[in-house]
Amino acid sequence: MSEGSAPVVAVDGPGGSGKGTVTQMLAKQLGWHLLDSGALYRLTALAAVRQNVPLEDEAALVAVAASLDVAFKPTPEGEPARVILAGEDVTFDIRTETCGNNASRIAVMQPVRDALLQRQRDFQQAPGLVADGRDMGTVVFPGAQVKIFLTASAEERARRRFSQLKAAGVDVSIDAVLEEIRVRDERDINRSAAPLKPADDAQVIDSTGLSIQEVLDRCMAAVSQT
């Protein structure tokens, strides 16, 4: 469907702000579709490898990106959204280091980026869409009815990420996690293409010190006002 044919809630913000959990809860509560935009480059890379498409073949990669058969399914709080590619659950397959490296290789190709831009917009279907990303409200869905920019202090986001990693058995220091977040923020904010920033008409929600339910309530209030 073209932009404007179904309502969109665009949720942008830096990593660790709670976007993933909140967008899943919003989608479930509203009964709308869910888009995890950050997974699409990994999905394109995975699909290309499975289809024996060389990662240097730009034209073939564009075809893969444009025809991705993918769906995102909300899961219980705290778990990543299930990613379904051509009917198969690939939630964990796309999180491997190899897949991440392959995704980085194809993400620099502008034709692939253009194809994925359109593929993201194709998710806008009735009854509505909740889109999670970094440029949903500024680039992908500039006409979204609701735009939310969810943020938190770097220290708070580092604490959350540190807790996740420790729970997963990863040996890491809080200082290293904080430095990684600060470097990523700097890169995302200053990149030339679609820099991380709130849309002019976005509602900024700082989740520092808030529970997930409190953040969800504020997002639902923003939705109800439209």
C-alpha cells in the first residue's frame, strides 16, 4: 500500500532505549503489523547466501531485497521479535557474526538501500503498522500519524545492555559497553545518510528511570491523541 493508506506509528531512537520491547507491546495492544527495520539488511544478506547470490552482485542483491518474504511476530516481553523468512524462523540465524558482517558489506550499496526503503514502506498495511528504527519518522514514513523518538541517557542504556549481556553469559565490563554506545551514537548522529535525530513533529520520550509499562502508556497516549 502507498503511504497514507494505513496508519503508522514510527518509533525511532538509539540502541538500548527500549524501542524493541515497546514497539512489540504497541503492535500487540493495537493489533497492528510490526516492522523491525534494523533486521532487513541482515535478512537480505541471509537470503542472498541461501540463494547462492554473490555478495558483490549488486543487481541480484537488489532483486533479493525487493522480494524479501518476511514477517515480524511479537514475543513475550524481553525477547527479540521473531523474524520469519519464507515461513522459517530465522530470529537467531540473522544474529550471527557472519550474517552481521555480510549485512555491513551490502549496506553500503545505494541500490540495495533504495530497494529496502521501498520494502519497508510495503509493510504499511491495514489495520496499521508500528515501525521500529532510526529513520522511520524522518525518511521511511515522513507522513506517519504518530512519531515517537524514544531515548535514554547513555549510562542508562549501557546499564540495560550490560545486564542483557551478563544474563547471556557474556563477560564484559560496563565501561566497555558505555564506550561502545557512545561511539555508536556519535556515528549514527553524524552520518550523512539519514542521521539519527527526532523528526520535527516527533514526541520525544526519555525512558531513563521509567518502567517499560510507563513508556508504553506514554506511547499509547500519543496514539490516542491522533
